[in-house]
Amino acid sequence: MASPILDKSLLFAARIVKLYQYLVKQKHETIISKQIIRSGTSIGANANEASFGSSRADFISKMQIALKETAETEYWLRLLILSGYIEDPDGSSLLDDCLEIKKMLVSTLKTSKTDKP
């Protein structure tokens, strides 16, 4: 069975790709769209890489990178919403998914750091 964080981050990345396409094709926005596709797709890539980590420290390091990428993606989403590039319900839905992934990553990191090897 796949991990909930890996499943959620993959689906989120697919939504970010669609957002990127929309921003470039419909809104002709290229600066923020490049930032959000990089950070938004990196979340799942790092979480997936963490699941194959060579050690607990490697796992934690990759998950921390995924968390940082989530925080960056949250920033870009908030900026896109505030600037009117994306509107509800899409904006709120993407932001909600991002925040849910962030909570999952924080929980995973807390557990990983407190569990004994």
C-alpha cells in the first residue's frame, strides 16, 4: 500500500502542473508559474526520495526539504490568490491541499525525530 503523503503529494503535483499550464496559456504569467511548478512538484519528489533513504538521518533530511518546498509553494499560492491570478474555488482548494500536506510532513518529521532507532 502506498503512503498517504506520497499519494497526496503526487496528486498535488499533478494539480500544480495544470495550474502552471493555465497560468502560462491563459494568464500569460511566466515568472511565478516557474517558481510554483518547481516547488510544488518538488514536494512529492523529495518525499518519495525520503522513502528510499539510506538512513534515518537521510529520511529526515529529505522530508525537511519537502517541508521547505511546501512552505514555498504555500507562499506562491497565497501570492497568486492575492494578486487575482487564481480565484476560488481553485485557489482555496489548492491552498487547502498544500496546508494538509504541510501538516502531514510536520507530523511525519515529529514522529521520525522522536522514535527510537
